[in-house]
Amino acid sequence: MTAPAPPSVAGARSLVEPVLRDAVARLDPLTARVAGYHLGWSDPYGRPATPGGKALRPALAILSARAAGADVGSCLPAAAAVELVHAFSLLHDDIMDGDRVRRHRPSAWTVFGRSAAMLAGDALLVLAGELLLEQGTRGGVWAARGLAAATQRLIAGQASDLEFEGRPEVSLEECRRMSADKTGSLLACSCSIGAMVAEGPAHLVAALAAFGAQAGLAFQLADDLLGIWGAPEVTGKPVLADLRARKKSLPVVAAITSGTTAGERLAKLLAQPDPLSEPELAEAARLVEEAGGRAWAEAEAEHRLDAAERQLAALDLPRGVREEFGEIIRFIASRDH
């Protein structure tokens, strides 16, 4: 059963979507059409559609502004900016991985072509910086620098992810670092960017970023588990998608480096040059579990969530903000999509 998103997430979507739509409207018509499709606002012909996605990052950005005592309206450009960077990363990620489905419908590159999708991703990234800098405040500049640094880490993590697919051996620490860059960096930025825009104290920004980094690793671990065992009708992706792409995800690397017979068999299976058949993919998933990769990932996700909750408990936050942060990270732990 699909776990419902916390009310703060649904609220963030309704607050941020108008800002996102206004930003995308600045683009040329073709690029705006690709972006609108990717963001779930329209079908391939530009006709209105029901948006998908969870708006987790905007919700976290809004909460971080409230943590610094700012009003919600002042942080909406920052909340939109982190969502634009997330959308940019997904557009490019689908192209690089050859993923043909995103949120239960064809990926943008399969509809509009690789080049148009890449350009749309580039445009969304530029818009994110514009939204922050055009505020003309010290907080806006601080936030733009923070988001640029997070994006650089995100790109570095994605580059490592691609490199790992062709490497026979990847250590668990390398994989953990890749995940921290690819996913944790933007979550950490989302949890602190509102406080940056509000020009909150540096120690609060740093503490919120540390909280987000731990939550980001938990998020990636949950995503890795769904990438192997998630139900396609819920995740919107084909079954065993990450194994089909030979992703060196955290459960896979934990299994391969486990020193078990099942881990050795998994490594040999994934090293085959030919595409894996459906029975081989099912066997690979079974070997990940037998070698302890699934159990390790589930335990590590719990460990990261515990660490995030400790970070949260140590922060001097308004009660409502603390509770809403907690609701979101518990959703991260239980989500099935």
C-alpha cells in the first residue's frame, strides 16, 4: 500500500507550483513544453495533466526557512530552485540510464528526443540559479552558492555511479560516498537553503545540512531497495530496474563485498557481457538477498534515520517545525515509491 505523504509535502506542492510555472514560462516554447511534460503538468501535446512527484525538497526548504524564523512567502523561490535542480537531474539521469519510464509514463527523452530533453534539463538548472540571484539579497547569494556546491556534488556522484557500472570492483565506502554526493547533497541543501535565504545563523544552517545529509542517505537506501524489489505499479519503473542496468547500488555492493558464496556468484553474474535474461535478473535479486545486501541496506537506512533524528533533537526549533521535519523523514523510511 502506498504510504501517504505528510500534509506539509502536499502543502509545499501547492505553494511552489505557481513559482515553478512562472519560471518555466520564461523558456522558449519547445523547451518549456518538454519541461512541462517532465514536471507532470501536461501530456506530450501540451494538454493539461495531473502532476506527479512528491515535492519533498520544496517542503524541506520551506521548513528550513521557518526554522530560521522567516515567513513562507520569502522562501518560495528557494523551494522552487531545489525542485528545479532535482528535475534537471532526473531528466539527465533518465537519458544516461536509458530509463524509458518515469512516474508511470514515458520518460521525456523517449517523447521529445535525447537532445531536447538534455536542453530542458540544462534550462531548469539555469532557472534555479536565476530564482535565487534575482532576489538581490545576501541570503539569495548565499543560497545560490550553496545550491551550486550541492549541484557539483550531485554531478560528481552521478559520474561515479556511471563509472561504477563498468568497474568490476567497487568498495562499500566508495558506494556510500557516491550516494552521499548523488542524493545526500541536494537533500542537505534542501534542508538548509531556506535558512540561508533568511540569513539565519551559520550554526543553524550547518546543523540543518547535517540533518539533511543523514536523511539523504536514508532516502537513497530506500530508493536502492525499491530499485530491486519495488512494485512497478507503485514505483512507475520496470521490475528489477537497477539490476537490469547493472547499477552498483548500496544493497548490491554490500552483497558483492560480503565475502559470501552468494556474493561471489552475484559478482560473476553481473560481470557477464551479455544482457541478463529475466530468470538471471530474478536470480541476481535472490543472491543480493541471500548475501545479506537487502538486510544490510534496511539496517543502514534505519541507522541513518536514527542519526537524522538525533541531529533534529539537538536543534533549537519551533515545535511545529520539528514535528513536520520528523514526519517527512519517517515518510522517507516507509515510502514504497
